[in-house]
Amino acid sequence: MPRDYRIAVNVEWTSKCNALCPMCPRELIEHPRLMAPETWRQVLARLSPREVFRVVIAGYGEPTTHKKFFDYVEDARGHPVRFDMVSNGHLLDEDKLRHLDGAIGLLIVSFSSIDPEVYGRVHVNLDQARVMENIRAARRLLKHTRLAISLTPMPECLPSLPDTIAWLRGQGVETLTMSPTLYNRGGSLKDHELATRELRRLIRLHRLRSQEIDFIPSAREIVRQWRGNGFKCIPRNVDLFVSSDGEYLYCYNDIGHRHPLGHVSSHSVHDVLSRREGMAAIPELCDGCNMRERYGPAELARAGASLAMSRLGGVLGTLGARIGRA
């Protein structure tokens, strides 16, 4: 039987990455690997729009580095579930952009700062000029895939944030997003915590899109997720992580891939969600996570307000476009 709520699924084509960003605790990944073609086919077979409203190709690696990138993108084309992708942009050349156009719904490029020194400290091992040129190419070439930029909420990025936003909007990029929380992945960012209230202020000030609303299929389904899970952690319960070796993980915070709930070859999404619903916190993962129990009533209200305003803006934008064409 299908569940009475849907989730997002985060699929990791590879746990290998061409960047060495300080906010990513990659040292916890003991055996980085590529997702095998058979595993990818099994993943696709498990994804149903009755249970999944969105698939994000991301994980802890860079999907454009996978040697089967073109094949895997083609496999996603025409699937009944929507596919999005997160990339650092370094390898998003014109061939890749043309190929993913229309197969990927939303292409999200992570970008830290227009300041070369800041970018070099945050997106270590990447070429800022090359990434910026690829962003320009994406704006020029993408006709069916939407482009979004994920702005890094690290403290060193914030002084140059207005200039970064101005450059991106000058290129015609309309969808700029930022997380209202500097996610303390694996407990590794304790010295860099920023108040969510300040990040929300910046999101409002610069008219950015709050990233958390992209994981909310509907208010009704969030309530059903909350009721259905014994452990009241919204970030865990709205998302299901599939690792590069095909294992469903307890949550995205399991960077070391040490708490699998099953494998795509033998377990369905329904099976894994049923198992996870009754599971409590795992101290190794949850005690150092600043997302745990974050969404109390007040924070839920603020997130709900962001969702409502975003959807109202979308409706008004569509209406304005129709009036303009009339």
C-alpha cells in the first residue's frame, strides 16, 4: 500500500568529489565510490510518484565527475518522478549542459562568493573563473531546465553576499537560494554556527529562496510525516538518502554511510520508510546535529510563512506573465 505522505530522495551517484570544501567532512567517507549501472537501474525502479515527489542527484560527491554521467542523465529523462541535480559547476561544460537540458528539472549550482579569495577558501580546488563561465553558459543554453544558485551561508561569504547576488542577477539568474541554517554536518562545524534568525533576515533582505521549502511537498504531508514517525525530526523524515553503493541510509547526516536501512536491490522505499518510522535517534548521528529538534512550533510557523510567500510569488509571477502576453 502506498504511504499517505511523500518524501524527497537524495541519490548519490558518487561519493567522490573534485572539491575539498572545508564545510564538507569528507574525511568521514572511508571508501568513496561510484554508483554502478545496475544499482542505478534498481534505484530508478524503486522511485514512484506515489511515494516520492522529488529526486535530488547530489549526495556527498560531485555528479558531473561520474564516468556514466551522460548515460545516467538519459536514464532519468522521461521518468515519472522529477529529477533535480546539485553541482559545484566546475565540470558543467556545454556538452553536459546541453545533454541534461529537459532531463533535469532544476540544476542547482553551489557558489560561495564573487570575491576570488573567499571563493578559493570555501570552494577549495575549484576554478572560480571556470565556474562563472559555466554559469553564463547555463543561462545561455538551458531552455527546459531551470537554473538555480545555492549561496553558501558560511560566515566568510556574507560580507561579499550583496556583490555576489548583484553579479548573479546581472547574468539573468532569477532563482537564488540559501539555507536558513548552516548545517552542522557530522558535528564538524561547531566553530561556524550562525543564528538561523540572522540567515532568515538575509534571505528576506535579498529576496532569496529559503532552501528548506524545496523539501516540503505540502503542509498536509509534513503533518502526516510528523504523525507517522516516532522520532520527531522533520529534516530526517522528509528526505531519504540512497548512497553510491545503493544503500538507504538512516539520514543525510550519516556521512560515513554506517547506518544502512536496506539496499535498493532488495528493499522498496515503502519498506525502508516503514522501518525508519519506528526508529529513535542514533546518538552517533543525532547528538552533534544542529538540525535535531530545530523545528519547534515557532520555526515551523516561519518555514510555513516562507512556503506560503514563495508559492504566492509563483502564482503572481505566472499571472503577471499571462497579463503581459494578453
